[in-house]
Amino acid sequence: MTRLILDIHILQTVPPSNLNRDDTGAPKSATYGGVQRSRVSSQAWKRATREAFTELLDKSELGIRTKKVAEELAGRVQALDPTLTRAAALELAAETISTATGSKIAVPKRKSKDDAEDPAGESGYLMFLSDRQFNALAALAVEGGKGGDVKALKDFLKVKANKDRAKQAADTEHSVDIALFGRMVADSADLSVDAAVQVAHALSVHPVEVESDYYTAVDDRNTDAEPGAGMIGTVEFSSATLYRYAAVDVNRLQENLGSGGNDDDRPVEATRRAVTAFLEGFITSLPTGKINTFGNQTLPAAVIVKVRSRRPISYVGAFERPVPMGKNGGFLQDACEQLATFVPDLEDRYGLAGNGQGWVLRVGDETSALDGLGTGVNLPALLAAVGDTVVDRLQPETAAVGRVGAAAESGT
């Protein structure tokens, strides 16, 4: 079967910053092509992308990843049955979660003897459930544990049909972020979801050395007789032109989303929304490490999106040889030229040239070398074009009918 895969390639310059630090507080780095590069982990950018979804998608299309699943579910149980106490709702929630996912819910030790009440039970690891899954489980908990009777709920969930309903509630109506990034349920492997997205660690296209900023802070209450700083310290940083890459398996994404929630009559529409939300979120998001210290609020200088039918292909090989600094300084122009030379050669050698669509969003004269790699677009046009491609490829019968109908109306 011909698949639909989207490759997303980004060049982005970042001034002095510490987007993603290691255990010592220094910006993360990696060796590639024999030199040290600046690195931002894939996890950091996936987190930033998920944060961007809150402005791009409705809450009902998103998930919650937390150990506090019982507390989250208990709040929804109480919303359905306001007569329940917090303690009763937590008991019902814990029993329902355990049945649905196989995860044990245990009450952690109090952090302080002065805590007013015992903390809610938590799972042993982060659990990722969609908003709709939480709602379905809450409804099941209230149905089986009427009046807060946890014994009645246990008996209810011992019935195979009801136990299956609980498991199904946790394994249908996946949110967009679960469908994209996947999830692992350690106690019930059948509930795990394979990710539809691959995100590479962002790497600088040139060598980078970490620098250190020595800073001081003045005590506002000091007098002239008390010269000197109230605090001193250091913070490490680097600056870089980064190559970022991600790939979306659109077919797997559609499978993960299933019926598309409320879009039973148009399941492809849910996939289109998920793809365009990821594309916009990944392009425009930025990890927030030390963001208030450095204010490194940049957007990409260049974005290339390619359509594949067999497998994803990264262009990171274009930068295995580090990009040299330009005659007038900077790395972006030479990086674009290096990429513009590498891509046609790669695609020609592997018979990929002309086999798929491509778009280029770029800013400034330094990126002009990329014009030959795809159709020039701005961000709204890119999102619209990719969305149309998703619908056309996943729903070819509908697209074909639409084209035949249009031709008939025009008399051709």
C-alpha cells in the first residue's frame, strides 16, 4: 500500500540561549561529523509542540499525561455525581483506573506532617489518557459505583462485559497528542499506542562552543557602606543555526485516531486537523529553557516539507561536514546552499526526484538557494496545501467523485 509520510526540515537560528540543559546546567551537545554541535533533545521540542496544541486544538482533542490519574478522574466523577465526597470519588476512580489499565494506584507518603489530608493515590508511572477517555471512565465509575459504593463497583467490573467496557474506554477516542506521540502502558501492553511522529534531536549545522555568563544581582536594601553584589553566579549558554527534522506517518496517525471522535461521518477531517496542528505547532514552538534569561524568541528561517510514499528521509547528512562561517559572518546562507546542493543529488541517486510534492517557506535573501526544493509558500498556504494533500491521499474516492462532479457541471 502506498503510504503518506510527511518530512519536515527546518533551519532556525538561535541567539545566546540555553533551550535544553543537561544535568550540570549546560546546554546539551552532541558530536557529529567529528565536531561538537549544539543539541536540543527531541523530547524538549515534542513537549513544546504539545504546549502549542492548547492554542491550536480544542481541549476535547487533547490528552493529560500524569501520575495523578485517580485525582483527575475523581474530579470528573464528582462532576457527574456531586453528592459524592472526595474520598468516595477517589476510591471509585482508583478502582476504575486499575481495571481499565492494570496499573496499581498507591497513596504516596505525605510530604509534610502538616498536610490537611492524605494525598490522592498515584500510578507508578506517567499515564497518558485523552480527555474523552477520562470522561468515559468517569461515566463507568458512576454507573457501577452508585452512591460511592466501591464494593458495588468492584462487583460491577468483575462482569466480563463491564471489564471489557472499561478497557475499551481507555483504548478508544485517542486524543491528537496520543495519536501523534504514542503512549506506553507498562501493565497493559495492548493499550500502548505506537507513535505516528518521529522527531530528531535538533543539531547545529556548525561547531559550537559553550560559553559562560558571569552575573551579579544587587541587594536593593544595601547602603553605600555595603558595596558589592548581593548574589553572584554563572549560567552557560550557546548560540547556533539548528537543523530540525520530524516525520509524520499520516496513515498510522489516522489508524491511531480511529473514527476521529465526533467526526464519524468524516474521519479524514480529524487526521487533517491533527497533521496541520502538528505542523504549525512544531514549526512555531520553542522550548522554554532559560527563556526569561535570554529572550531567544526566534522563528525558523526556512521550512521544507516533502511528501513521501515509502519511508521518511532526513537531510541531516547535508551537514555531516560542518558549515563554515560565511565571508561576512553567519552560517545560514552557506547552510542553505549546502542543503540545496545535497537534496537534489540525494533524490536523484535514489530515484526520488519528481515522486512527491514539496513546499518551501523561507525568510530573507540568505535562504534563496532553497527555492528549487519546492513550491514557495507562507505558513497559512503551507498548512492549507498539506491539509488538502492529506484529504486527497486518504480519501481518493471522495476526491475523485468531487473532480468528476465538477467536470460534469462545467460540461467537459
